[in-house]
Amino acid sequence: MNKRSLSAMVPSLYLVLFFTYLFGPLIIMVITAFNSSGFPRVSPWECFTTDWFGKLAADNKLIEGLGNSLIIGVGVVVVAIPIGLAAAIMLSQVGPKLRASLYTIFIAPILVPGVVIGLSTLIFWDRIGTFFNAPYESFFYSGTFLTIIGQVTFIAAYSMLVFLSRIQRFDHTLTEAALDMGASPTQAFVKVLLPFMAPAIGSATVLAFLASLENYNTTVFTIVSSSTFTTVLSSKVRYGLDPSISAVAVIIIAITLIGAIIFECRNRYMSVGWIKVVADRPALKIATHPGTVAAILAVMVLAAVGFIKSHDSSACQAEILNQKRALQQQLMEQQAISTPAPATPAETTTGDTAPANPFGGANNNIFAPQNLGGSTAEPEPEPAEPQSSSPFGKGNIFAPENLTTPPPDGG
């Protein structure tokens, strides 16, 4: 192998390692979602099953958390996108010195840790609610409201960055021309600037929604007693893993791939080169239309859902369980054979053939009750009780017979 071929292999090897590192965990999670093992693992493989998706659908707490996350995500998009767009327009119309100061202020929430944002949001709105003497059922203490407000503080900054990258390519003379031709500022914004910003608005909307859906650091403090998709997943991971977590990953990956495919088909369908290709091919034009692609993907999803509901792996799982029990029984029998039997006590012998006791004596049981009495010698007589020289009298002054009340003094 010469040096030239080796240098040509290095980029390929790097790409293989990079994509393995990037997509390897995702592939493993997808495989574990269809293994009947009670713990997410690839090997040993037991049975192909779709039961984990059913268990996921039956998890009411997770479904409730997902519903809360969707509501919060929509609320964050509704609030954060206008704020980010307004901040981007403002930065594009002020002077350089003021632009630098405002940019620092707008971008600061991204640099603040999510834990700090969550705690500060919770404490701030609690003080506001206390000031107005609001009940705990009010929105000041609502987990949904607090989470939306807390997430908007930094997601709006993300949206602003997306809008800034788009608005820097905007020709402001178009707006000036619209104003010169009699359009109001609102009409110039709606009919000139807003259509130009439409792709950025779509990208910022998707970014804001996904950022809200996956956020944990801020949400875990602001959600209070409620739960979201990420907090429920965190609690499930804390108390024990099962392949239903992998089923969640499969669903998220599938949704991401479907969205990416439709988006890419739309961009290619609207490109000038593709329009020329399908100009004289109506069948190809219909087949590559984004709506057609979306319909095909929807049919595939419905087919996958039907297969998941109809697939039954109970027979395979019962066979695997019987094999495990047989293997366990075999191991127990092997252990019983390899373990020596306990030694039986020697039979009692009579006469002079009694075995010698290492502790002495003919009686083998040195711990018998009659052998625990100590020496058989005559006990020595106890010495006579000496006369007590105690000023309180002889004997035990605290004995019951000595505690009688003395007669009263007649003197």
C-alpha cells in the first residue's frame, strides 16, 4: 500500500468513524425497542416484539406529559417568535453603538444557565402573586404559564439570531420604495418585509418548538406540580429503564425523518432545475409533489401502526421463558451434584472403643448440660460474715427487714 492510497483512505475512515459515533446510539436504541428483553439491550436477542409501543401508549403519565409539552411548545412559539422578530428588526434599524448594547442585552438569556432562569422565574412570579394576594389557583402559580414565560426568555433570543441572519440580506430600499409609493408602514411590513422573512419565520418556529419540547433544566423548576414529556422521561430513567424508552426514541426518529423528507422534497420540487426536468413529464411531476410524498409516508405510518397492533409475540416469549426455567433447573442440579454432602455424626460407641475426645473425658458431648457445671470438687465453705463496722448497723441496711420505721423518740 503506497502513501497515496493511504492518504485517500484516511478521509473515508474518518467519515465512517464519525457517522458511527453519530448514529450508532440511535441504531442501537431502535434495535432494543423490538427486543422482548426487559432491559434495553441488543445481545442476547430474545424475541421480535412490538409490545413496548403498546406499553408506551398505555402510560397515562407519559401521555399527559406529552400533551402538556405540546401546549407549552405552542405557547412558546406564539410568544417567542414575535419578540424575536421585533428584536431583529430593531437591531437592523438602530445605529452601530446602540446596536452593540441592545444585542448584548437580547443575547444575555442564552448565556444564563437554565437552572438560574427556572428558579428566578418561579421566585419572581411567586412574589408577584403574593403582592396581589392571588390564590394558588391563579395563573401566577400555574406550571404551564411559568414554563412558557421561563422558556420564552431564552428561546426568543434563538429566534432573534435566525431572523438576524435573514434580515441582513434584505434590501431596505424596497421598503423605502413602498413608502414612497404611498404604502403605510404596516402595509410595507406586511407586503414587503414579511414575505421576505417567511422562510426564517418557519425555521425559527420549528427551532422554538423543538427547543421547548426538549428543555429540561428550566422546565423542571417552573412546571411545579405538573409534568412534561422530558420530566416524565427523566423520572422513568431515574427509577429504572425498560425498552419503552427506546420506543419513544423510535417515534421521535420517525417523525424527524418524515419531516426532513417532506422538507427536502419541497425544496427540490420548487427548484428551477427540477421544474425544467418535470416540465414535459406530468407523471413525474405528480409523483415528486410534496403532497404525494406526504401521502405515501402517511400510508407507510398507518401500515406500521397496524403491524404494531396486530403482531403477537406471546408464543415466542413463552418459549424463551421455558428455556430460561430449564436452564435454571439444570444449573441447580449441577450445583447440587458438585456440592459435597454434609458429614454425618459418628454413631455412639460403647466400651473401650469410644473415640478419644480432643477436649478430654469419655463423654463426647462436652457441651451437654451436665458437663457445664464446672468442677466436681466439693465447694469450699463460705467464710463467716464479718461483723460490720458500718455506723448504720450490721448487715444490709437496705434489706426489706431493716427498712421498718423506728419507734418515735419518747424524750
